Amino acid sequence: MPVLRRPPQPAVIELPPRKAEVAAETDVLVVGGGPAGIGAALGAAAAGSDVVVAERYGFLGGNATAALVMPLMSFHTQTPKAEKEGAVTLLPTDHGRGEAVIAGVVKTLLERLVKAGGATPPSLRTGYTVPFDPEIFKWVAMELLDEAGVHFLFHSFASEAIVENRTVNGVVFETKSGPVVIRARVVLDCTGDGDVAARAGAPFEIGRQEDRLVQPMTLMFRMVEFERRAFEAYVKGHPDQWKGVHGLWDLIRKASAAGELELPREDMLFFATPHEREVSVNSTRVTRVLGTDVWDLSYAEWQSRRQMRQIAAFLQRHVPGFEKSYAAQSGVNAGVRETRRIVGDYQLSVDDILNARKFPDVIARSTYPVDIHNPEGTGTLLRRVPAGESYDIPLRCLLPQDIEGLVVAGRCISGTHEAHSSYRVMPVSMATGQAAGACASLAAESGKLPREISASEVQAELVRQGADLGAAHGCLAQ
Ligand SMILES: Cc1cc2nc3c(=O)[nH]c(=O)nc-3n(C[C@H](O)[C@H](O)[C@H](O)COP(=O)(O)OP(=O)(O)OC[C@H]3O[C@@H](n4cnc5c(N)ncnc54)[C@H](O)[C@@H]3O)c2cc1C
């Protein structure tokens, strides 16, 4: 294998002490410009704060753009029929209408994407997901933050937290210009991996309780010149070989037996995009790797890119509709589903999700199922929120234990491995981001710590910003 693996007992050396330029002092610093970071920046700016977003890449979007994770998963309640059959679809279905439980910045982004011709609105046809174009997502997100007066620093990787008296007041970034520091009254960790919180000493958990294994990584890619009609005709003729967004079991078995495919998954998973002649392929799988380990990340890139090549060839050779298609683009990096889960004042559980539990300090809601891609091999576990229902995410899941001045949002908030598999999706990450931004801004403006801000203040600000926290907070269903 060409990639370096961690030496069994690596030598350790001392690094020389160094100085860093202070690039900015701001009310709210958002680290990471993915869905959570976009939501956080918009939430904090709308609440009246000066906001800086620092991001390791040269564009916004996180997994939505860098990893080509192209549909926003559904944030609508399930109908009984959809609950039984699975609402997400590549081909048209008849599942009846669900109600949106997220509004606020998700709604704003969605409207802008649709207006720019970069997304298909959620409907029966999309199974209430939102297929979008990642290039349009990049500039729409930047335009929204720009209009909100947010400042960006790109190409900046957060490597250290500056902590005094157990309170975070700045972050060190590695850049081409050397290390730079951004100081802030409140820091928001929207890195997906909880990098800042972990560096600041916040407690965290990784993976399943029994063995710390996390969900697999997946390199996403786009196949273009796809003939939808030919594929639909194949599916109609082989109804046992395709369900919603996944299938082709028999063809995969044959290709695997012939040595053409070496995949730890039994099916192909495709999503529609706003482009008629394109599908987004979510079918590579690299198990037993952790997205905060550089050796694992390197191995995952190598392995998933080999798998991608095999899958593209398999589709072209064996699947009607793909004969003339080709892989036009893969993610900048293999997509990382799960790493650190910061331990907060409350840890959301799978029972909270499956029982559609409500909390007095709700700051976001979700309907997305428990969705665990097997950390060890084939298979995916899906367990749905009851039809017509949603669950609440409490503010306490965003407040890391043992550390002040820091709020987390997105996929690294506090919950169990099983609960994470549900709240990790992008609309929910954006909604927790908006709540973290509102909380941070209220703290920065009043000179308090985020933990000292009451849930009712955050809720009032979120409702003022157009978020949907349910009927108990005066929000009407969308
Ligand atoms: C293969 C795959 C398929 C998925 N499918 C779907 C789907 O269909 N629909 C859906 O809604 N969700 C899906 N998800 C889940 C979803 O993409 C993520 O959980 C979601 O993007 C989390 O948002 P986030 O902002 O918390 O993190 P991320 O999207 O990971 O964004 C984190 C941002 O922080 C930046 N960053 C990270 N570390 C640092 C650092 N140290 N310094 C500076 N910047 C940093 C990153 O570059 C990135 O921009 C999928 C995920 C994967 C991996």
C-alpha cells in the first residue's frame, strides 16, 4: 500500500516556541464554514454581532461542497406510507405530504438556491430531500454571509484553542502566512470534528460504546451523461432490484464474483441532482477509519478512489442508462460521517429520537431517521421517527462540559453514536448552527458566558429570526 501508516512507536520531538499575528478581534468567531458554520454565522450576524468565519478550504459548504454531499436530507414529517417504504427517492413516488419542521436560515438558503437555479424544492418527486448543485451552493452561501456583513478568512486551519481560566477566547490558525490568531468573545466550533473543543480540553466521545468504531467514510462522485429513461425502464422491468434510492443487488453480486467490484456494501446508492442527466453516487465505503486520524484519512482517500474507479466502470458496463456516462467530479476529500461527539450538558439519546421527545430548551427540531451505515461492513440500519412527529434538540447539547466561551454546532454536538446518525444531516446542522450563533451573540453583546444565557432568550431570538421551534413557541407548520 502506498500510503504511510502510523509507526508502531513514533519518535516524538519538541517544537520551538513561536509567535503569531493577531488577525482580528471579533464578537463571534465561527470556526468551520460548513452547514453548521453558515447557520452559525447568519444566526450571530442577525442577532447583531460582528462575526468572522475561518475555514480551512477556499470556499464555504463543508460536506455539501467539499465532499459533494448533494441533497439536503428531508426535514419534513413522515407520512405513514413513507414511514413504511422510506421517503427518499431517485424516482417519483406517492408518499403524501409531510410538514417542514425547520425554517430560519435553511429556508433562506433553500429559497436562494432555487432562485439561482441551483436546487429542486422539496416535494413528492424528491422524497422531500433537496437536490442541489454544489457550485451554486458555494457562491449562494458566500453571498448570504456577505450580505449579512460576515467576514471570512479562508485557507486557515484551526490548530489550537487559546484558553484562560477554562474560558476560550481565541483560536490559532495555520496559514500560508504562518500562524495567525483570531480573538473573540465567543468561539463557535463548527468544524464537524469538534477540533476546537477537543483542543480546549472539552470532554468528547468517539464511536460505538462497545468498540469506538464510527460510521464509514464515503467518497462521493457525480456521474454525468446519465440516461434517466433507460434506467427507469430497467427498474420497471426489475422491480425487486431497486427501492427508492438504492439497489442493483444482483448486478453487484455478479460483478463482485467476477472480481470487478471489491466493495463492503451490497447495493448502489444514488441521489437525483437538479440536472436531468446526472446522478450523485454515494456507494464507496471505507470502514474502520477515523476522520481525525491523518493516517486513516490518507488510507481512506486511497481506498475510496480505487473503489470509485471500479464503480464507475461497473455502471458503464452493466447498468442501463449509464453506458455513455462518466465520472465528472469527486469530492475534494472522502466524506466523513462521524468523529468526535463533544459531551455537553445534555446528551441526546436514540430513545429521545424514536419517541419524538420534546424539551423545554428546544433550539432546533428534526424528523430524520436513525441512519447508521455499518461501521464494520455491509448493511445500513434505518429506524424512523414516528409518522407525523419530530424530536427536539435542546440548547444543552450545544454547551460543552468543563469549558466556557465555546458553543458547538453541527455534527459534533452532544449525543450518543445512534442519536448522532440522525441529527448529523445538513438541515439540522444548519439549524443547530443558527441557534449556536444566536446564543453566542446574546452572550457577546451582554458580556455574559453562553452558559449564562437562558434558553428562553435564545428561543425568542430564533423565533424573531424566523426559525421554527414548534407550536409551543408560536411557530406555525410550514
Ligand atoms: C458520505 C456522506 C453522505 C451524507 N449524506 C447526506 C445527505 O444526503 N444529506 C444530508 O443532509 N446530510 C448528509 N450527510 C451528513 C452531512 O453531510 C454532515 O453531517 C454535515 O455536513 C455536518 O455539517 P457540519 O457543518 O457540522 O460539518 P461539515 O460539513 O463537515 O463542515 C465542517 C467545516 O469545517 C471545516 N473545518 C474542519 N476542521 C477545521 C479546522 N480544524 N479548521 C478550520 N476549518 C475546519 C471543514 O473544511 C468544513 O468546511 C452525509 C455525510 C457524508 C460524509
